[in-house]
Amino acid sequence: MPTTRFLSDLHIHVGGAVAPHILWSIAHQQGFKLPVKNYWEFVELISASSNKVKSLEEYLHILHTVTEKIQSSPAAIERSIYEIIGKEYRGSRVSRIELRFNPMKRNVGGERDLDHIIHAALRGMDRASLEYDCQAGLIFCLAREFEPRLNEIILEKAIKYRRRGVVGIDLAGSEEHALELRPKDAELYADIYRRARAAGLKTTVHTGETPGTGADGVRAVVELLQPTRIGHGVRAAYDENAMKMLRTQGVTLEICPSSNLSTRAVSGWDEMKHVIRTFLDRKVKITINTDGPYLLDTDMKREIELLLQHGILDEAEVDQCLVNAVEASFLPGGT
């Protein structure tokens, strides 16, 4: 891949993107009690790239029980975001990055002030953006497992800090626990998403990521939430109606190859090729993203190289995905 390409990463979680040695340092600075004895055991603990992760639930377990807890203070979230932006720029020339996280999963269940967490995150982003002359923005993740009022508070904070660098909202979490209720779940968030759009925020949603869920969640999300983008959405490749909806409503997919392989959203590179080629054939716009660079031992350059090596995309198609990312970005200059 030419080194002169400047890349965009639109789908990257703070909980999966901080280097192990940084998390190790933060944990010790804060006196965080770790469930391992040494650094190398810690690296293994927060890795999802090995065969130990068999599902999305196991992947999320690492985030929720270790990395997000370590990042749960103003100082920790500020350093985390600062380090991510710098590393992604230095390592892969990512000059446009949208970092997503749930601020309520960084305030220790309300023990820490939510505004202090958000201000610290913005400080880390501002410092790194200034040092590396790159564009960055924050996306606040709602949580499917939260009570509605908690997600409404996250929306209120996103609106409050919209002019400070919060560019959008996301809905994250496993769909497995409510397969029959997913359309109803989508209705639950429809008002939140309408309010977000009215306030000038952009919107994205995690859906179509879990094997066995089909594409009905994707269809419900597109119809009721009307997001600008969808995180993953790979199950839509098996449903012509879902792909038609994505195409006609101009929804761009945030494809995360290594993540989808690790969580078994796809069975292997053959299925990944089928999914991506199907989207391209149906004129569904896709972008390439990392999801969790350190959790998955990857970066944007590697994601692109893997797609080229496996014959999934050619150079021209990679370039088009990069154009799609700029056009679908929530940052100035995007949609």
C-alpha cells in the first residue's frame, strides 16, 4: 500500500484502541487491582486476536470488565484518547478519526462526574489534533443494556458538547438478548435519534453484526432510526431488501474486517469476500475501519493490506472506500 495515502477511521472504540503498556501504566497510576500477576499476562488478557474469543459477547466482555474500567477517570480517558490519535496517525497516517465511547461506562456508575469525563476526553482529543494536525471527533455510544433514561442523558450530553467536538451518537451492544424484540427496540430509540438529528448530530448504529440474527435488525434500524451510517451490518449481505434500503437511503456501512473475523460475525476470509463483493455489486457504500486496533492487533494499513492480499478489493476499490469514508465522515468536509 502506498505510504502517501492518508486514511480515515470512522469506527474505532476507545476501549479497544489503547496500547497495552499505556493501559498497564494507567492502571498502576490509579491503583487499579488487576486480575493478573504481570504485564505479559495482562497483554494476553486484553487481546481478542487469539482463538480465545469465540463470539461478540466474549469480545465485549474484555472491553466491559477490563479496558473500560481502567479508562474510568478524567485523567485516564484524557490520556487514552490522546495516545490513540497520536498512535494511529504515526502508525497508519490516519488523519481523520472518529473515536467512540460511552461516557457513562467511564464514570464508575455515577461515582465520577460525567461532565468531567467528557471535558477530559475533549482535552485529550484537542491536544493530539493540534500536535498531529489531524481531524478528530467523538461519538457517544448509547447502550442497548441501559435503561432508556440513561441513554437520554448521554444524548443530552452529546448535544451539550456538539460544538466542542462531539459529532454524533451510536447505539452499541449485543443484539443477541432480544432477537424477537429488535424492531421494538429500534422504536424505543427512534425519538432519541430524531432529537439527535434535530440538534445537528450525526448518527450511526451497531447492527447486523451477530451470526444468526439475520438482516431484520438492519431493516428496522434503517426504517426507524434513519442513521447516516451503520456499524458492521454484514448480515445485510444476505437480504436483498436490506441492501436496497441501504442503497436507496444512502446509508454507508462501517466494515471492520479483523473485528468481524474475531467475533465470528463472518466465518472466515471466504465469507468476508462474499459479503464485501455482494455489497459492492449491489452498490452499497462501504468503508474500512479497525474497531479496536490493539484489542485485535491491527491498524488501518493492515486492514487494507489484508483485503488486498485476500483478493477482496483491488487498489481502485480501496481508494473508493477511502473516498466513501471522507464523504460519510461526521467531521467537517463529510456529509
